[in-house]
Amino acid sequence: MECVEITSMSSRGQIVIPQRIREKLGFTEGEKFIVLGENGTIILKKIEKPSKEELIKQLDALAEKTRKKVEALGIKESDVPKMVHKLRGVKE
């Protein structure tokens, strides 16, 4: 069921999320939000911090994707220093 409340903005631009809504959504002090605004509408989206396990899973997936791309391009570990120097504009 939708929860509707009325709130107001302070002179410092602060808006209180009513307690009933905070409790229903499980928001606690210190939560971080993305704030989107357009045409008189403001949307708050809680930023979900991934767990350590989820972060490791995401990093492993990124590493695997990168490994496959490097293999497909035929890049060897011995090529990396030359590539870095070239990108930095360092003459060998």
C-alpha cells in the first residue's frame, strides 16, 4: 500500500522524510540518496551499497570480461609496458 505524507522545506533547503515512510522503507540515519529533479518533481533513490561478496563477484566478472577482451586482441603481458609508454608519449 502506498504511503503518502506531507512535509516542508526548511530555510536551509532541508526536507524531512516523514517517520512513517522512513520506517516502511527501512531508511536509517546516514543513508545516501541520488536526487533527481525536473518540472517541479523531485525523486529520491536510495543508493544501495553492495555487500563485500557482491562487490567481489562484480570485480571477478569485470576481470574475466577484460581477460577475454585482451586475449581476443592478442595482447600479451610483455606488450603492456610498451603500450603504457606509447600512451604517455614516452620515447623508448
